[in-house]
Amino acid sequence: MKAIVQRVHSSSVIIDDTIHASIHRGMNVLIGYCQGDDTGKNEWLIDKLLGLRIFPDEYGKMNLSLNDISGELLIIPNFTLCAQNDKGLRPSFVHAEDPIKAKVLFEHFNSRLLKIQ
């Protein structure tokens, strides 16, 4: 599993000029499942995201978590995070999880987040 986490004031996913999801202050997270990933990695990432202290407190020090600010998460699946780019100019995606398995893991991730809220 690989993830890119970005603090945002707002974020949205627009497909064909239609907003499919949007959030206010929180985290924009691209998540890619690699071969061998399982639901245990989902649990680890959820705990990490909710506790990651990347938001400024009243003194400007990054000391607050998503929970502390009642922030939102926008989770976006992205298999290209598991690409291998070390040889040649064409990335290889052989280490990305099978799309069906990745979808199951992604749905599990989102369902676990909904249960926590």
C-alpha cells in the first residue's frame, strides 16, 4: 500500500464537469494497493491518518490531528502509486494489486472509516 497525504483547505473530485466528492478542511489522500496488501494495512493507515499531527495549533506549530480539528477525508484510489519506474520510460504496474482485490480493499477502507465517525 502506498498513500500520498495532503493537507487541504478544500478539495474535490470532478469527473466530466460534475463534482463527485468534496471536502472542506482536512486531508486529500491518494491510496494505491500493491500486491499482497490486506485489511491489516487498511487498519494501520486509518489509525495513522486520524492521528497524524499535521495541522497547526493556535501557535502555528503542527500539533493537531484530523480528529482534533474535526477535519474531513477525501480518499481517492490510484493504482499508479504502485508503479515501478526504475527501468526505461514506460512504468510497469505488475506490482499493483488486481483491480477486483484492490476494489474490495478500498471499499473495506471506506466502510471502516464510516464506522469510526
